[in-house]
Amino acid sequence: MKWYRILLVCLFITSLFAAPALAQTSDCRGFKELAKRVEFPNVIVQFMVCDENGNPINNLSKSSVRINEDGKAITEFSFVSVTADNNRPVQNIPLIDGSMFTLHTVGASIGIVFDATVLLNGSGKDSRDSISEGRTAIEHFLLDFTASDSPAIRTKAEYDPERVAVFIPVDQPSQPLNLDSLPTFNQDRIAVVNALRTDIPLRQGKTNLYAAVQAAVEATARDAQQRNAPSIVLVVSDGGDVISSDTISSLINLANQKNVKIIAFGVGTDRALEKNGFRLRQLAEATGGRYFERPSPDIAGAAFSDFVQSRSTTAYEVSYRTSIFDDGLEHQVTFEVTSRSGNFSFGLPLRYPTDKETDVQIISQLNNVLLQYMTFGLPLAIVIAAVISGIFYMVRKRDVERGATLR
């Protein structure tokens, strides 16, 4: 078989498996059309609905949707929904235009406040290596070390994993709050753990713990809003700081206002935790989180599973039979959606296509499919062809060498 024949066969086989796919994006506001098809008398529309902040609305039912065609209500229609959630974080949905749509969950934004001061370790009979205990708890919160030889990433969103940033309270105004190696939120969990092990600037005195928590809450809420994601702040400290109850109340109000849940790991000396641990407990429980005193690795990992959630996303499909006639005029169908987050509407013009328009649509769809197949299939086909050609070459070379030996 000639090499170019092998190449053609590979191109054909690859084109059968190549599938165009569209990825879910965060630019969803109100009614977002995914695909529609009008093949009279059948009308099908696939869509998502998001609130004014871009958060997907996932609890719609058939009763939430109203359809009006030229002002006349359509009462008979089908309604289907598909949701990506913690149980099924990725859903590949076939769209009616022939493409695929990847619906997926979005991992939380997580801010970690690690009160890495030598005062955490205490002194004399009450001393202990609390800094190492805190670091170990954070590592097991982020990674599962029991899964295999290499640690597994704890995540609730495989397609768009959680983003993590580390904040170190300061004892001097000139000190940075973030690590030099991790200035912003990062999805690379291994990089975060390595930075905690090698790049922590230990503070020598009393730190501004709750000011750092406030900064972490604000930064985490910003990152979460940009991604339309949940937000979590993990505080690892003994709770010590010169702070009043009014400041605690303000911090709780800020976290609740920005929908940031706070989890607290109490680490430090017995004396410090007895004196200040209640502040951490109050802060966590008032924001929907929980306080854990000196959590074991298993408890730290369970805290991630129990309190870190991903953002679910739902796509909907509505289909019905239109009652309009082929009168050559343009008609209007309106989809109205009612939810707790507001009301949304979407207008779709309806008109019987002419024979010429039908031909143009078919050619356009064919061109799109061919272009997508060439984009995704051609590079893979070339690689496969090169591998198969190499195998044929080695087999033929071996046969030639074997024949020469026999002669």
C-alpha cells in the first residue's frame, strides 16, 4: 500500500470521530441562546438563563416558561433540562445545530489565610510546632495523600478547578500580604503546596490577623464574581489579634454580604486557643462555615469535601409545533422565563424559508461541519498517518533484511 493511500485512509477514519465542541463561557447574562432550529412546523430552542451577575439559574421548571407566538400563548410544548453538578461535573450536550456543548461546574475561589508567625509555636512548656501543624492541615485540605503514590487534587469541578490564593498576615506595614511566588489566585494546587513548604516568610511578632482575613474575603469575592463561582476563605491561626467585638461583627457582615463562607482551623498553644479560639468559631459559624481545632489530616480533607462546593450549571431545551402558515410574512415568538432572580425574555423571528434560503442554509451548515472536521481531525490524522507509515517502513525493512540473509 502506498504511503499516500495510508494517509487518505487515516484522514477518513479520523473525520468520523472528530466532533466539534463548544465550551461553556462565563458571558451569560439573562437569556443566552445556545442553538435553535426552525423546521416547520417544529421549533426547537436550546438556552441557558443567568441572573444579572452572570450566575446560572438552575431550578427552572416547565411552569417557569411561557411561549407566545404573535401574541398568542403556546400551551403545548416540551421542556427538558440538563445540569452539571457535583455528581456529574461535566456534561456533553449535543446541540441541534450539529455541534456539541460542554456544560460544566465551576470550582470555588479559595483564599487561605495562614497566620505564620513564630508566636504561633509558643515557648517553654507550652511550645509546639504549630506552624508545621497548620501547613500540614492546609496541604491535606487541598490534596488527598491516600489516593495513590502521588497526591490527588481535591476538586469539585474537574473541567474548571478551584483557584487558590495564600495570604500571610503581617507584623510590619511594609510586608506583603501575598507570597512572591503566588501573587494571585492559581489553579495549580501543587504549586500552592510547594510555596507553603518553601516560600513562607515567617513573621516574628503579633500579626494583623483579622485585617488579613478582611483582605482575603474581599479578594476572594472579587475572583469568585469574575468567574461566577462560590467563594471560601480558610483561616489557619490561633485567633490572636488585638481586635474588638465590633470589628468581628463588621468582618462577619462583610463575609455574609459578599457570600463568602469562612472555615477556621485552630492551631497554636493550648493557652492561645483557650483564649482566642472562640473568635475563630464565631467567625466561621456566623458565615455558614465551621471551626476545627487542630484538625487531623483526615478531618482537614473532610472539611474540603463538606464545605467547598462548585457552581452548578443548567441548560434547557424547549420545543413545540408552530401554528403559523406559510404566508411569506415574518412572525415573532417570545420566550418568557420567570425565576426568583428575575424575569427574562427572548424573541425569535419566525418565517418560512424560501427554497433558495434552504439551499444556502444547507451549504452553510455543510461548510461549518467540514471546517470543524478539518480543524480537529487533520492534525490528528497526520500524526496517525506518520505512525502507520513508520510501522510499514520498519516491517518492509525487516522483510528485506530477512530476505537478504536467506539468500
